[in-house]
Amino acid sequence: MAGDLQWIEGGGITSPAGFRAGAVYAGIRTYGEEPRRDVGLLVSSQPCTVAGIFSNNAVVGAPITLNRPRVATGVAQAIVANSGNANTVTGEHGNLDAARMAEVAAAHLGIAADHVLVASTGVIGRLLPMDKIEAAIASIEPAADGGMWFTRAIMTTDTVPKHHAVQVTVDGVTYTVGGTAKGSGMVHPDMATVFCFLTTDAPCELGWLRQTLREVGDLSINMVDVDMDSSTSDTMLLLANGAAGGDAIDARHPAAGPLRAAIEAVAIELARDLARDGEGARTLITVTVEGAATHEDARKAARTVTSSPLVKTMVTGRDANLGRVLMAVGRSGARVEVERASVWIGEHCAFERGAPTDVPYAMISKAMDLPEVHIRVDLGLGGESATAWGCDLTEDYIRINADYTT
Amino acid sequence: MAGDLQWIEGGGITSPAGFRAGAVYAGIRTYGEEPRRDVGLLVSSQPCTVAGIFSNNAVVGAPITLNRPRVATGVAQAIVANSGNANTVTGEHGNLDAARMAEVAAAHLGIAADHVLVASTGVIGRLLPMDKIEAAIASIEPAADGGMWFTRAIMTTDTVPKHHAVQVTVDGVTYTVGGTAKGSGMVHPDMATVFCFLTTDAPCELGWLRQTLREVGDLSINMVDVDMDSSTSDTMLLLANGAAGGDAIDARHPAAGPLRAAIEAVAIELARDLARDGEGARTLITVTVEGAATHEDARKAARTVTSSPLVKTMVTGRDANLGRVLMAVGRSGARVEVERASVWIGEHCAFERGAPTDVPYAMISKAMDLPEVHIRVDLGLGGESATAWGCDLTEDYIRINADYTT
């Protein structure tokens, strides 16, 4: 049936036609005992239409300074990425290093240097070991099944690689969308760098691609409690190389809806993966706010509940102190009238129109004892809703972050 | 010498003349093994001029709903307080309970019920055990040396009681200012309830008292990383009973400056106590932002650095990853140009005008190995500055908050 999404088991950024990737170990930084790949390349067989969303922290990494004007041209063909060092707060030296990474990658791949985008994540305020990185880039042999290696190369404190791919067929043409993400560090919107790279072999009109990425970003990665507007290196990119053939897809194209749904599906799965794999996390927390007066209110309230340390630790301890949810909603900036607000954990209503219900504490606590806890708030003020994802806050989070550099 | 501040060793809210206090154990909630006083009364021998600052969370506790119009009259004579239950999100029943607490206290003390203010802190969303509380209130015998018991009765996860008092003499008249605070739960601005109660025997004109409390609050309690505008029960009150005699103090009175300095000194010491005693904290973090373009920028940047979990865990691990400070400044909303920004830990400059310095990592880490870590940021953009206080984030924080209700 046209428009149905078909997930590709084990798929990722090289599932769409024409994309190749690879990664090697440069030794930028050791994580734990054994060497892990830390420099990766993703390349398309032909130049792509590209859209991007970048951190709007006032302090950004050198790669973002480099990428912004390149993405503004609407054309890119490759991404060179590293973990272990974010090349951020590194002054003019850092800007030159980022440009050099793109040059070396371009020379190695035989493409234009200004068609290469750069992404770096890791420690802030230290210069990149460029000798190691240059040698590493030049040794990568991108392959059609190499997406997983690229995914591994961008991981920092992530415990699992995150990648998905999906296919959708419209009027006999099959389009594939792949994606990968890295994140972790979920306690707060300034915590950790998020990368989300999406690829598709659909041909896309630039304006449509940009709008689609913006909308999808707001429904997915931007609703994880690490947020695009805060870390210094956050980067979301969508590359469309057109290898599937056919006319460029814009809002009037029959494939626009199904392709947008495919992109959104991949991005939301990646968002959930990011939340689930938050540093030290044991529980995925999904927060849906309904009945908001405005969509912005719903978004603010959902995100504030998800990022509240008191809500997170409530889930950690399976301790149904659900007043914390209302307290977080109250400080979110959303319009709230507590006597209209209700709160559910799973199927259990803990607060109804501002007052505690008779549902026993033990029953609500038990409903929290799952790998995914769903908190639902009805503000009772309107028809707008939004969903955000987060994770519980555990002692492991502290252990990870108190000993990060060394 | 006129205007010099003289600290009173072990002083507190009953150090100023005419204030008495006491507390008893009502059994609202057990903390740990042994019974702890959980209901307290503070009363003045005569009606006081009063100023107050309350949470501006959209969800507030019943006591705040009760107190706001009472404080607006400018007159109060007593505070009845409890820990163990915040009487918040308790519906109309909760409002009646708060009013009843004031009535019972007033009857017991022989004063007007609408001159009694109420403060409750603890679990949210459960009704108060009013039978226990009423009996407890009626059994309290306030005494001139009972301030410490009141202080203990408002503690929740606080590990030490917080109280200070200071005297200042102007033109032969000695004024005493006392104060107590409870806080803890320092990880984020929505964490825990802050109470700060200040008393003085100075006679104060209402308008001057209100402005002084507002200004002092913004320099002290509001600069701890638990902030007055976010928990549902945050309350700061200043009661002036005039027992020291003399004319009412307003902005033109010769004692206005010295008295304001005394109130500020007590409030800042309480703010530092709150930060130092953050849940699980081992280190007081003092953040000064200088060179800001505006005072609001300085405040925002200092507070954002103080509340950043990445900065907190950096201090926990004595791990001098000071790029995290610049990242937090960057997301604070303050005007920042990274190439003008410098960062110090103690005496060591780690970033100078946006680039890392040569000061060895080990030396900077060592400078963090103290009970109080001072982070200083110079934005290089103007002449405004502000100071905020916070604490490190430890595994004990998680332990405390994941197991709070039960």
C-alpha cells in the first residue's frame, strides 16, 4: 500500500541509495579500556540538498561556525565527524582546524571542500590533535554498509549506537530515509551535545526540505530534554541526494506527506533512543501534555516536566510524589489553573482537577515500575498537546559527569 | 563606631527584642529514626510591620494563598510553620486547613487571627494531619531563647540549622536583625522550598521595609540556585516590631543605610548556608560574573553557571573542564562574545578572551579541591557584576530525592 512505512532492520544512514560511510580509531581520547573509532566520514555519491539546525547557544563550536554558511548554500556532499574533542572555545586556531578537517576529507574523497560539513563532540576548550585526525580521515574507506561504524565514531557517553531506517513507496518509487544520533547527558538542557544526521535518497526541493527539518526537529530531537538551543555543538542535518530518482519533492508532490512521515518516524525513534540512553538512565520518561491553551504552552509544559530533577528522581525511586509534576508545570511559563489540571501515571489518575485522587499511593508507584513511564497532564484549558521524552536521574549520572575529562 | 555590624554568636530570629519562638513534635512525618520537632511558632510582643516575597510559580501552596492578602495589609504578629507536608495541591480543603492553623495559633497566643502568617513545607498533594497539628500548636510555649527550636522545626532535608543575627548601633540606638532559613535541594530552580524569615526590633516604615526586602532578596536568597520564583511554597518574610524604639525608619532616616546593611548581611549569610547545605553537597560554589553589559545579564549568567549540572559535577569531580562554564554562560541569555570572555577558578585563569590558557590542568583541578570553590567570569563587555551561590551535585543528591516521600 502506498505510503506505508517499512522499517529496515539494522538500518541507518547508509541505507538510502548512494550513501557510504566509514570510521577509524585516531586515538583522540580513550574511553575506558579499549580503542574505539572516533573519526568518521559520511559521503554521498552526488551532491545533496541539505538542511540544518544548529545550537543557538551564544557560544558555539568551530564546526558550527564553519557549517552555517555552507548549509545556507543548500548543497553538501559529506560529513566528517569526530568524538573526544568538541573543538569549542578554541579560538581562531579551532576555526582553522575545522576548515582543515573538511579540506583533508574533501581531498581524500575527491569532492569540493566547501561541500564537506564538520561535526565534533567531546571535551571543550582543548585543541584538536590534528596530526592524528588528518591521518585518520585519509585512512577511512567509506562503504555502503559502513553507516554503523560512523554511528559508533560519534558516540561519547552513549552506551548504545542509535540508528534507524525506513522505506516508503509512493507511485511505484521507493524512498529510503536513514538516521543516526548521539546524545546522552540528559539531566538538563545544557548537558550534552546532540548530533542527529538524517539521509534520504529522495530528491527534495530545498525550501520543502528546510521546512520539513524544522518541523520534524521541533517534534523529535527538540522534545528530548537535551535541547538544540543550548549545547555549544548541537547539530541536526538532513541530506537528500535524489538517488531514488523522480521529480524533486515539494509540498505539492504526492510523496511529500509520506516522505515527511518517514523522516518524522526516524527522527522520533532517534529522540526516544536519546532519552532512553541518557547518562545513567534506567527509565524512559514520556510526558504528554494535553488540554493546553496554546501549542507553545503544551511544549513548554511537557519539556519542563521532562527536565525537572524532582520528576526524574521521583521516577528513579518509583516514588509517586506526583505533586512534583504539577510544580514543574507551574514553573514552565505555560498558562496553568491548578484546579483544572489532572495528572496520570500510566492508567492511574493521581490528581484530578487540582486535588489528589483516592488511587492508592502503592498502586501509582507500581505503575512506575516499568522500563518506560508515561506521565500525562491534562491542563483542561484548550485543545493543544505535545509530547517530550526524558529519563530518570540516577547515581550513575553523577559518576559519569564528575569524571568526564580525565 | 556607628554603623558597624556586630554578629551575635548563635543568634537567630529571637535575638531582636520582643520576639519569642518555640516548636514541638507533632509527628507529621518521620525523618529517619527519631522524632523531630515539626511545628513551630514565632510571635512578636506587638504587631509588626511586615514585608514578604512569595513564589511566583503558577501553582502555589495554600499557605501562600492565605499569606498574600495578609502581608499586603502590612501588619502581622506571628508565623506558624510546619515541615513534613507542604499543604500544596490540596484543593479547597487545604485552604481551610491553612486558615485553621492561623486561627488555632491566634487563639493560643491571644492575638488576631489575620495577624498570623502560615508556612508549610514537605510533601506535596497530601492533606495535613490537622488533629496532630492543632494539638501541637496549642502546646507550644514560645520563649525568648526559642528561635533555634523554630529553626529546627522548618528543616526538611537540611542537615544543619541556619540562623544568624547581627546588631548595628546608630546615634545611640542599637537595632538587632535576626534570621533563619531552610532550603536544600539545590540542583535546579524548581527543586525545593525555601523559607527565609527575618526579624528586627527596628521600627520601619512600610514602604521602606518592602523595598529593602525586595532589594535584599534579589542579592541573597534569589541568587542561590533555588529561586524564589519557582517552588510552590517559597516564602521570604521580614517582620519589624519596633521594640528598639525611636522614629520609624525610612529612606531619609540616618539608620536606613546601616539597618539595610544588617538585613543584607544576615540574608547573604543565610543564602550561603542554603547553598552549602544543598542536598548531598560537599562544596559551596560561588560564581561571580563581572564585565557584563547589564546587571540583568550579570545575574542571569551567574545564576545559570551556578545551576548548571555540568558545572556542578565538574566541581564534584574536581575536574577542571572549564569550557562547561562558558557553555552555561552561553545559554544564559546574557550577551556574550566568547572572544572577550575570561574564566578563573580561584586565582587561576583557565580561559582568557575565549581561548584556553597555559595554566596546567592539574593546577586548576587542585584549586577546586576546597570546601568553597570560587568561579569568576569576566565577560569583557561592561561594568556590571553579580554573585550567585550553589553547590556541587553528588550521588547523595540522587539518594535523597529518589526516596523522599517514603
